[in-house]
Amino acid sequence: MDATQRVRAMLSFVQAADRGSFAAAARALGISSAAVGKNVAGLEGALGVRLMNRSTRSLQLTSEGQAFLQGAREAIDALDAAIDTVAAQRAHPQGRVRVSTSNAFGHRYLLPLLPRLAEKYPAIVMELDFDDRKVDIVRDGFDIAVRGGQLTDSSLESRHICNLVTVLVAAPSYLAKFGVPKRVHDLDHHRLIAVRFLTGQTSAWTFAVAGALQERLPEPCALVVSDPQAAVEAAVSGMGIAQIGLHHAWIHLKAGQLKVVLAKAHHSGSRSMALQYPHRALVAPRVRVTVDFLLQELAHAEALHASLSELQAFSA
């Protein structure tokens, strides 16, 4: 196969693997299903191995196909980056930028920035995927992911956004009715709002007790939700006490809709929020300018950089 045939064949293979059929790959590439099948068959012939087993209903990658898929993606990314780099020398950054973000953070902090991003870089098309699951950036085809937690993936480039601080909060109306908890064990007699993620894991609450950290689940639960933003809204409505990120609570604390409880006993954690993207020799200009723009704008978001020392004014 010559270079042109190899590129065409790799594109057909990657699209077929990602989309699950030759027909879907053909629609994405603007060619016929027969052409996709011919390209994949030619690639297998050149390599001397079968890359995927296909039936009338499905495609299944072989072990050799799984290994080749990673290399093929990297090769296509390298081509895209090279084209973007050349184009950037004579034009503004352009193209699609796929971003994975959580529902709450994406809606509150990223969406409001898009009009200014579009004004500055009109040729960039943003795709925001709102999903609280942890994605595989490379496998799932994302350019950037906004992630929070203990970030340890060394295969990704991480750009720090902020530290993540959690607080226990309740609405003034709830505290007026049920009282303000003064000690950790007082929570046994309160209505607690739990966050249970789609993995089935319930977010634990951590307290500093007698010089040691102790975790407890928010039980007895008055409400269980799968979205942190839903926990915020439930707390604001007076349904109980919730543990939420300070960056989500901040606007409601300043508005007097929420109060902080057990601030001295509650341990806020040591997590962080970051923009992450794959390590590459060449980062596409469309990705680089998007990352730089988002970091610059998010650096000015008051709620993301509020500190624990500022919470005293909002304690119940």
C-alpha cells in the first residue's frame, strides 16, 4: 500500500472501530460501505493479520486490532496536529474541540465562557459533553477533559484550575426548624442529603475527630441524588444538610440561601480541578488556544478560588 492508501485505510479502520459498523463509518467519511470494507481488508492484507471480526450485525476487534487501533489514532492525531500547525501560520486556529465535563461544572462555569471564546476564535467549534463519568480521553476521542479529584494519570498533561473544597451546608429555613448541629454526632438526628454516583458509590463525609480523620456516610438519608448540583438545589430548598463543593455553594452562601455548619469539625479534603489533555509532540493550535483561554477566564472566577478562611462569615 502506498502512503495515500494507508491513510485512507487507517481512517476507515478507526471510524469502523469507533462507530461499530462499516455503514456508520461510511456515513462519517462520505464514502460507500463497500469502500470502507475494501480499505479495511486491504489494511489487513498489508499487515498480514485480521484486525476485526465482522458479522452482519457487529464488529469485534481482535487483540491485534486493539493494539493497532491505538497506534492508528496517534498517527491520525499527528497528521491533524501537523495540518493545524501549518494552518496556524497563515490563519487563525480552527476546527472542532471536544471537551468532556461534569454537568454541574460545565453548565455553571464553561457554558458562560463560550460566547467570549467564539468572539475571539470564531473558527473554533466547541463540542461539550456533559457527563459525570470519567472518560478515557484518547479512546473516546476527546481533546480536553475537565476533571476533579485525585489526579494521577501521568499519560495526560494536567493544567491546574483550582483546589476543590467541600463544605456542609443547609438552608436557614431548615436550620430554624431542625436546629444547628454543634457536634458531629448531632447529625444522627438531622435530615441528610447524600450524593450517590452512577458507580453506586456514596460520597462519604470526613471529619477531624480527636486529631484523626474519620469518614461517615450521610445516614440516615432524607434524600439520595446522583448529581452534585441536585444536592445543592435540595439544600437550598430546605430539604436537609448536604456536603457540596464550595464552588457550587458560593453563590448561595453570598445570597443568604445557605449557611455553613460544623465548619471546624468537617474536613474539606485535598482534591483539585484540572484541564487535562493527551501528551503530544504537537498540541493542535485549536486545543492549545482553547486551554489557555479557559484557564485565563477560570482564574478570575471568584467561586473557584474562595478559601476556607472566608467561610466564617457564612457559618450558622
